[in-house]
Amino acid sequence: MPDMLPFIDLQAQRARLGADLEEAMLKVVRGGQYILGPEVEACERALAAFAGTKHCLTCASGTDALALALMVKGLRTGDAVLCPTFTFAATAEVVAWLGAAPVFCDVESTTFNLDLDSAAQALSSARAAGLEPKALIAVDLFGHPAPLPEIEAFCAAHGLWLLDDAAQAFGASLDGRRLGGFGTMTATSFFPAKPLGCYGDGGALTFDDDGLVEPLRSLRVHGQGTDKYDNIRIGMNGRMDTVQCAVILEKLKIFDAEIAARDEVAGRYAEGLFDLVHVPRVRKGCMSTWAQYTITLPKGTNREAFQAHLREAGVPTAVYYGRPLHRQTAYAHYPTAGNGCPVAEDLSRRVVSLPMHPYLEPAVQDRIIDAARDALGAL
Ligand SMILES: Cc1ncc(COP(=O)(O)O)c(C=O)c1O
């Protein structure tokens, strides 16, 4: 059996970044300001500049970024938050933390992102359950921007505020505008496997509203007032480590080039596979970060057999997501949009993600494409 290829090759990126990256981390170790050191503020300034927003607040993870956004807006029991069901659990988890209810919406089969017709139905489902719809969390799944201008208009029409969960899509753009400034706040994750990842957990919120800066900073450090021992809000310990901010500062320098390389990899996959499977297409005006390259197998294809065939050829695959949230034990009791979420259910049985990273050599990628074509021919 051939050696297994990496699904994401973080060591290739590390080799490219070389000694500068290690030096930046060592500088933090030597400097001793491990919590809220100078790299944290520098990282926040750089991320805000990159996203084109006035403000950025780093935090301990993408999950904490989402939670801080909901906390600062005072979400509470009786409130409903619309969100897609085809996403990672964190999107809905944070809503439930605050005693509010996620209301699950279906997604589009082509982009895997929120379907606004389903969101309109979800408003009625929420009200029928005695809940007050307050917000909508859009998700830019697999790095592809959700239809954010349309979602903003929907939110404005229905009195909702918008949180963009760009955990997988920091760096993506829509109509020439980077994600980060759509809606009231945008959350992102720097989990190592994300397109912009650090060497541990990390996350950030970007936003333009000056009024959010002070309460978000306070919530991030136990609801502090004049200091940590003056507690004026219920907060959390949600800071991002200085050393992780140093890593992000280094990785940001090559991020644009990496996004372009990911786009090339995606183009090569599409060329090699479009006649056999549904390949993801980028909507006009959008640039994806390709956090995942996710194909949709033809109806009836045995996905496990497809994955086993690729595994035999040394090609790892993954399924994001094998069960939509409204079908998960912890979330099944929350409301779901009117007629359920048939698209998400269908996708959850047919999607499979292929290795994706900016350092995938064409020859290696051809091997993956050949293996996928062989598998589909054999099934
Ligand atoms: C869509 C989405 N939201 C939120 C998160 C949470 O981010 P983190 O793992 O940094 O807490 C993730 C991470 O996988 C994600 O994919």
C-alpha cells in the first residue's frame, strides 16, 4: 500500500516560513509577556487591516469569538438565532450556552451555504415555538462566502442582527470586499487546520462599531471593569496567547499567496473531476479560501467504498458533515425551518472532502484525481 498523503500539509508551510516563524515565537518566550503581550495588539491591528475593518479582538478560539459576540449583544433565554444546520457544532453550541435557541435552516446544494427561503420559514418556526428571533448566524462553509449582502437585507427586513461565522473563511472575499465587515460582527478561527491557523487554539472577532470595543475587551477578561478584580459583567477567560498572535503575524505575510495557491488547487480538482461528481463552484464575485475541497458524489454512490478505495491508494478523505445539526442528539429538540432541511440531509450522505492545502504539488494532485476517477469507475 502506498504511503498515506497528508490531508493538510502544515510542515510544508512551516518549511516555507523558515527561521522567521521560530524566531518570532522565541521572541515571545524570551520577552515573558505571555498574556496580552505586544504581539496581541499588533496582531489585532494587522487582522483588522487585512479584513478592512476598524476593529479586531483576538480571543482563545473561534468558538469563544462566536460566544463573545452573542454575549455582548445580550442574547438570553427566549431568544432565537437562525443558523444553517449544515455546519460545525460550534455555530449552534454558543447559542445554547446562553440559554437561547438555535433554529436550523437548510442550505443551498451548490455552495453549502444558508438558503434564505428556508430562513424565512425558520422565522415562523421560531415564533410558533414561542421564541423571539433576534439574530442570524451565517456560515461561510468550507471557505466560500455566504450570500452576505442578501442575508444583510433579510436581517434588516426582519429586525435581526447578523453574525458571520467565518471560522473557515477569513481571507475570502465577496464583490471585492474581504469578509470581516459584513453584518454586525464576524467571527473567525485560527485552529491549526484552518486556512489561517496558529499552533494551538485561537480566534478573532472583526467589526466596525466603536461601541463594541470596550464591552468585548471586558467580556474577554472575566467582565473586568477597571481591572480583572473589578467585575462589572459576567465574562470569560477568552484571551488568545501572545505566542499564537506571533504565529499569526508571520503567517499573514504569506496568506494572500496561499489563498491564490489554494484556488489553483481547487481549479485543478474541478478540471479533473467535474464530469464525474458535483464539484464546488465559486459564485460570481466571490473568492473562497478553500478551507475544504468538498465534492458531492452522485446519488446512490457508496461513499464508504469510495473512501476505502482512495485509502488503498494512499489518499485520505474526510466527511464534513456526516450528520446535520438538527439530527444530532444534543440539538434535535430545537426548532427546524418549516419543511425540514432536505438539502442538508441529502448532502450529509453524499459529500466527501479531498486533501486541500496550498502546497499540493500538481503531480501529487494528479495521483489523487486518478484515484478518485478509478474509485468512481469501480463503484
Ligand atoms: C464553522 C465553524 N464555526 C466555528 C468553529 C469553531 O472554531 P474553534 O475550533 O476555533 O473553536 C469552527 C471550527 O472548526 C467552524 O468550522
